Amino acid sequence: MSIYVISGATATGKSDLAIALAQHFNAEIINADSMQLYRGMDIGTAKLSVQQRQGIPHHLLDILDVKEDASVAGYQVLARVLIDNLQKQERDVVIVGGTGLYIKAILDDLNFPDTDPQVRESLNVLAEKIGADAMFERLVRLDPAAAIAIDRQNLRRVIRALEVIEITGKPFTASLPRKESTKYPQARQFGLVLDREKLSQRIEDRVDQMWEAGLVRETDALIQAGIRMGRTAQLALGYAQVLKMRDGQMSEAEAKEDTKRATRQYARRQETWFSRDERIQWISPTQPRLETILEHLSKPGPSARD
């Protein structure tokens, strides 16, 4: 049983390549995008429709209600059980997504300390006192690498990282292995890159298309479904801006432009995160993607970045 990983920044074309690779190997696809876990969050996450999946089984999509909070630890358990079951069926797996910590949670041995209610409460009180930005700056000082992986606006994850630091006395990223895959050493990782100008244009076009496809209408339906009751889903790019628009904090034009800006920032953080993993074989815009992967797979051993 083989495992292939397709990663990279948002809007680089990961989903289409994953479909092509899965078709070639008759594999099944596992989602590694934290926001595609949510039911009803389709347009804003660029989730493939059933028709676009072209008959390829997709897993870990639409498994959470927007009122629920996603967690890396919970995702790790679900993904590994799924992979192990597919392994018993002798099915190959393609893991695809841009949430770097989720991919690492599948491949590597990450230690997730139990929560400490007292520490968590003290951090929540501090957050109410000094605000989300100050909490994030605290994380930047204590663990700059974690700050790369965590969205400044995601206060829940910022607090969790600070909690782990306080409980263990070590950086949150101390549990993240850098070089060797300890759980699935056979995994072959590939990353997609685009030059900054082209990626920026693709992000702009994608956001425009999301608005035209009905992102505002979709967000309104999610408000009715209780998205404001969950701490994770309401922070998703696009949805967060529409929620602010509905609260009168920005106009629709401002919401759209802020989504583009925030998505460009997120793409830069993704690039920084994935660039730290030396196991990833990068595919440039000038290379034929599927053919390049198949060429690398014909070589023995796990791939490494050139």
C-alpha cells in the first residue's frame, strides 16, 4: 500500500492533481484541509463537488457540524484509522490539503498533552484582558515557528499553543519532528508552487468566483445552522469576512477585498510552513505535474527536495 501526499499553498491546484494521481493508481483520497471538514462550507473552501470528484472516494469531508470545533488530535485519530483500514484493503491513498499541521499529524509522531483546565482558564482570562493580537504576539515571542502555522485570528488555537508551552515548558513545535516520517515512512510527499504574482492573481480570481457562486448566501445559511456558536468554523477565510459584513463592520466590497488580502497572507504562511519539510519534492509551474510525480516515484526511496 502506497501513500502519496499533495501539499502547497491555497489555489495552487492541489485538488485537480490529487484526482489525476488517484485515477492513475486507483487510490482513494483523504482530505487534509481543516475547513473542508465542515458540512455546508463548500464555496468558501473550494470543496470539490461530488461530480468533480469523478468517482474517486473522498474521505474526511463534511464530517463536522459548524457548531463543533475541529482539533488536530481528533483529526489524527480519524485519519490514521482510515489509512490503516485502507491498508488492509490494499488500497493506495492520496492525502491532499493545505493544512500543514494536519498532514504532519498523519505522518509523524506528535505529542498532544492533555489540557489543563486551570491553565486554559487563566489564558482565556488573559485573552479577554489584553486581546487576541497581544496573545498572538506572546506566541510569536515564545514560539515563532508555531506562529507561522497558526492564524493570528484563531484565538482558540493560539491559546492551545500557549497552554502546551506552559504545561510542558517547551515550545509547541517541540513535538513536531522535522526530518523522518515515523508513522508512515513509505509516504512520498509532493508540493506545488507558483510564482508570487501568478498565485496572487489566482487567489484574486478564486475569491471573485466564490462571491459570484454565492458565498454570501452560503454564509447566511451557515448563520442559521449556528456557525457563530462554533469557535473554529467562523474563522474560515471568506466566511469570517461575510460575518463581519453582516455585523455591519465592513461593506461587501471591503469584505471581498479583505478576503483576498487575508488569503494572500495565509498562502505565504503555508509556503513558509511547507518549506521547512525536507521530505517534500517540489514541482515547479513549468513541470507537467502528474508526469513529474510519476518520474520521481520510479526512483527508489522516499522523495526529498532537490
